[in-house]
Amino acid sequence: MNIRNFRQSEYNVNEIFLNRWSPRAMSGEEIDEKTLFQLFEAARWAPSSNNNQPWRFIYARRNTSHWEAFFNLLEEGNKNWAHNAAALVVVISKTTFDNNKHARTHSYDAGAAWENFALQGSLLNLVVHGMQGFSYGRAKEVLLIPEGYQVEAMIALGRPGKLEDLPDYQQKREFPSGRKSIAETVMEGAFRQ
């Protein structure tokens, strides 16, 4: 698929940004730990307030003893396609600095780490799909996440699969989406509608 047919930038940017998207079709093939940890390494280099690095990643690879617990956190709509993922990752963030003062940008910083993770996956031709369709409360309980940490999102990743392996309604959505124009999201001086 030529992603350029779907996505055009308004200004000249590196193609890495246009090529990254969130498909759902995955092959079910396993990913070795070395490949997975390349994504975690990219995430590690994300910027953060006062170099706090509040992001944490808890993962389960398919065909391991942890897989079922992670998979059962998903809402049904995501189970329909994520069963072919090679790994599921829960992203959390530490809500304080090491001195226990509130870290206001913990979610923002974790988002930067997620973006690095996603871009590295795209560079490795992996499917990397972030989602909110899972039980945040059960994740906190099942994964033993202590107080002072916030559950942010979940990621399914794997090797590209076949479109026809997705349910019909998801096949129709399996293409790179566009973006709002810069004029809709960037404002000089003050907020405007």
C-alpha cells in the first residue's frame, strides 16, 4: 500500500510521520524479545519534564503465561483483531517526581515515549496500534500497579497480517486516516474556534 495516496502533508516533513499509522491486521507471528526491546529503547529516549522519565511499560508476549491476563483486559471490539498480536503492552505513568512532588506533565511525557515506540515500530515494519478500549481499573488490579501510577493506554503490536483476517466492519476501516488541517489545530495569540 502506498500511504502517500492517503496522506499528504501541508508542509515538508520527514516521511516517517506520514508512514506511521495504526492498522489492526496482524499475522499472529511471534516477535522475539530483541525486536520488542528495540521499541522500548526508542521510547526510553523520549523527552520529559526534568528528565523524570515517568513512563513505564508492562508487557505480555503471545504464547506466554502472561498473555491471557492482558488479553482479557481488552473490550470485545479489540479482542476481535488483537488476538493476532504478538505482544500487548500497557503504558502507565508515574504521577510524581522522585521527590514526591506532583509531576503535572506525566501523561504528556508518557505520550512522547509512546510516540517514539510507535515510530520505531513503523520503521521496523511492525503493526503498532494504541488503544483505550480496555479496562483501566482491572489493569491496575491485575497488573499490580501501585498507587502513584496512572494507567494511560494499551498497545497491540505484531507483524502485518491479511486484511481478510479482520471482521468485515474493521476491513472497511483498515487504511491510513487523514488529519485535521493545521488551521483547525494551531492558533496564534489566543484560543479560537
